[in-house]
Amino acid sequence: MRRERSKTHPAAGQPRRDRIHQSDEKDPYATPAKLPDPTVCPTCGAMYRKGRWIWGAAPADAQRTACPACRRIADGYPAGIVRFSGPFAQEHADEIRGLVRHVEEREKKEHALKRIIAVESEADAIVVTTTDEHLARGIGEAVHHAYQGEIDYRFSEAENVLRVDWKR
């Protein structure tokens, strides 16, 4: 049975330390302060409203500033890198790319900052770079769910990048 915390307890109004996302403090692309409502990204058309980036039509007098995803894309600085390797990945490259794009489309509808930067072919792998670490994880999980194989997640706090390696 779970105990409810008293509303008068000193810790009742404090955020739980285990739920604070450490990487947000070090992410150079995170919005540093609340932007004025509404703000629109001149590159992609995403709109900042009520504290988050969404898709929608912005008024003509909206403030203009580049969203974090567009800044990451312009700088070539991904938040997630997904690498698909092995003979199976090479044989099913078109199917994997299709699944990757499907996951991006689904996520991008609800979360304007979750985008793919690039899908590139290397000699022995397919490499997908993303603007969001959660999108990278979601892409890795979708391919793992569809084709099994081995998957490995590594987060680098120094680079603030999630690396997902999948192989079969």
C-alpha cells in the first residue's frame, strides 16, 4: 500500500530528485527561459505556445526565433545516434529506413522537436541521427521489436548524446 505525503510536509512542494532530468541542465540547445507566447520558428514553422513547441498556425505578429531542433540540424549536432549494423541490416535496409521514417512521422505529429537529421549509409551500417534522444531510443526499440537482434544504449553526458546500437 502506498502512503500519501502530507500536504504540510516540508518536502511536499519539492520536486523529487530522481525525476529531475540532469541532461536538461547541460543541453546547449534547451530553451534557456520561457519564450513569449506565441513564438514561431522561421525555418520549420513550429510554434512555441504555453511552454512547449507545437505545430500550428502562428499569428503574423508572433515573435520569431529558431527552435532547438532547427538549431541542432543547422549545427549538425544530434541528440541521438542510432546505428544499425550486421548482414541483416544491409539486406533489409529499405525496410529499416521505412520503419525509421514511420516512427519519426508518428512522433513528430505530437512533438515538434522530435525529428530526424539524417539517414546515412556506411559500408557496414545505416546511421540515423536525431534531434531528440527519446526519438533515437524509440527508433531503436521499434526496429528491435520488429526484427529482434541485439540492442545497446549508451548515454554520454559529456556530449549529451544517446547512442543506440542495433545489430543482427
